[in-house]
Amino acid sequence: MAKTDANDAAAPEEKVKINRREFVNLAWLASLGFFLVPVGGVTVLFAFPRFKEGEFGGKFNLRLADLPESGASPLANNLGKFWLTRTEEGVRAIYKVCTHLGCLYNWQEQEDKFICPCHGSQFSKESTYLDGPAPRSLDLFTMTAVAPDGTELAKTEGPNDAMPVFDAEPEVTYVVDTGAKIIGKPNA
Ligand code: FES
């Protein structure tokens, strides 16, 4: 009987030891989870891009027929929030938001320039600042010309870059990346 009592007395102490071990294990698993969840999230973000093709923030695949003709008025792409303009240098995808305080500016055909209705900033067809309170030229989105076999033919990366148009190659794709903005050149 006395032996049994001694075992009974030891039992609660043993349970406490096991619970502590479990607690340590759980704490370790929880800390591992804190580490793995963000890492897993980043991996998922890379595997599945946030923006789909054809929605703002993603890429827009255009063909020659989608570009304005040389000397024509700019074309608005409302889904991508950009104007496509074409000059002798080539094509640009210009972000539709004014670089002053963020209003949507418009193309004024008679004046041959973009004019913002909010405070009157003006910009050329090439996106260059002309007049008004805006601190810089308009922002562009990067463009990449891709041949049917996937070869990259040209890419715009600077605030003055225009994408050459491959008129003889209608199968070329012009990719406008609305997730890759080129900040307009600051006013001198
Ligand atoms: Fe365009 Fe002020 S927001 S000029």
C-alpha cells in the first residue's frame, strides 16, 4: 500500500515534466511557423504574380495594329491607365496621372499637347514637361519588343526612351509593363 502511495505521489510530478517538454516543443514549432509562413508567402507571391496580364499593374501585350500610326493622335488605354503616343522616334506608354498632384490630364488636339485640367500643367506628345506647376515630365511604363521566337528586340528603360516600331514585322509583340514605371525627368 505504501509503495502504491509513493507511485501516486510521483505521478503528478512526472506529468509536470511532460507538460514542460510539450510546451518547449510547441514553442519551438511556433517559432518555426513564424519563420516558415513569411518565407512560404514570399515563395507563393513569386510563383503567382499579383497582377494578371491585361490589368493595371500587370503586362499588356500589344501588336503593331494596336499602336497609333505615325503622326496620329495618342491612343488611350483605360485599363492600363496609359496613353500610347507615336512620334518619329517611336512609341511611348505614358502613365495617365499628372506628375503635379495626380489628376488625369487630357490630350488637346488643337494644341498638340497634353494639358492637365486641375492646374494647367502641359506636356508634349513625347511626355516632356512644357509648362505649369508639375515638377517633372510625365512618367512612362517600360516597353519591350519581343519577336515570335521570344527574342527581345528592344527595351525602353530611361525617361527619354521611345520604342522603335518594327513596321515590317507585324508579329512582334510590344509588351507594356504597368508594374514598371519610369519616373519622368525632373525640370531643369
Ligand atoms: Fe495636374 Fe496640378 S494635378 S497640374
